[in-house]
Amino acid sequence: MHKKFFLFVVFFIILAGFCFSDEDNTFVRHTITVNLSQFSAGIQYEYNIFNFFSIGSKMEYKSLGLFTFSINSVSSTVCFGFGRFYPFEVFSSGFFIDGMLGYANLSKNDQLTNHLYYGARIGERFTFGKSKGFTIELALGFFNLLGDNNFGNYKELEWNIFLLADMLSNAGASLERLILINGPFLGISIGYRF
């Protein structure tokens, strides 16, 4: 009887040690960040399912006149979800790869068009603290919009050797396509993990 009670107490102490461990070693599930990239600003929420995988959502506003507040600017509102994989780190920090899928609308000259938004990112997250606290994230990626648009007769921009010539001959329309329809992006996110 005493041996069983002793084993139960030892088992309970070991179990309690795992349940009430130090807060810095607990698994952090939530991250909220504010994102800035070229001609865009957004807010992002991420929920960690496992140490190495998370899902999240982001709402972003893109405009050629984002910092000039031009009335006739071309703009896009984007809402998408993403799945993010952290291959080398624990506590969902460090190098990551993610895929994005969502909805975007473009607005030009009071005309709205709806699009499917997709893309991919790679990046690095730096967290100050063992697992929770202030975080900075740098990301590089590519996005594309599918659907009819009001920027001309094309559906997608072909990435080939003629892109540079096209951009030089029609710089304004090419800039709109590169920023709002498809192209690379470099972004920085600042936020908090809890």
C-alpha cells in the first residue's frame, strides 16, 4: 500500500512539474504584427498549432498613393489566409516558409474588380525573449492576382526578358501591375507574441 502511494506521489510531482513549468518555456500561440512593405500597410494575426506550423490571416491595403494620399490613386484591398512552416526552429521563431491564398479587389477610376490572391513568402522572425515578447519579422516573397482587371487586355504579366522593355516603354502602367497585380515584395513586420 505504501509503495503504491509513494509511486502515485512521485508520478503526481513529475506531472505537476510539466503542467506548472516556467512561463518562458511555455508554448506561445498568438502573434499580432503590423506590416509595412513597398506601397502597402497591413495587420496580421498568427495562431501556432504546433511548434513548427502555424496558420494566420492578414488584411492589407496597397496603393500607389499610400504615402501621398492622392485622390486618384490606384488601390487594392487584400485579405488572405496563410499556412507557415518553421523547418529549423522551435517556438515558431526563426526561418519560415509560407503560402498565401485569399481575396483582393482593385480600385481604379471608381471601378472595382475582384480577384483571387495567391503567393509565397520566405523570411526570418526575431523574437526578443525566450518565446514571447516583442518580435520583428523580415519577409521576401511573390504574389499574383488572378481575374479580369481594368488595367488593360492582359490577365497576367509574363515574367520574361521583355519585362524591362515593357516597364521602360509604359512605366506608369507597369508600376501599377508590379505593385498591385503581381510582383515581388519585401516587407517588415513589428509586433508582439503572447
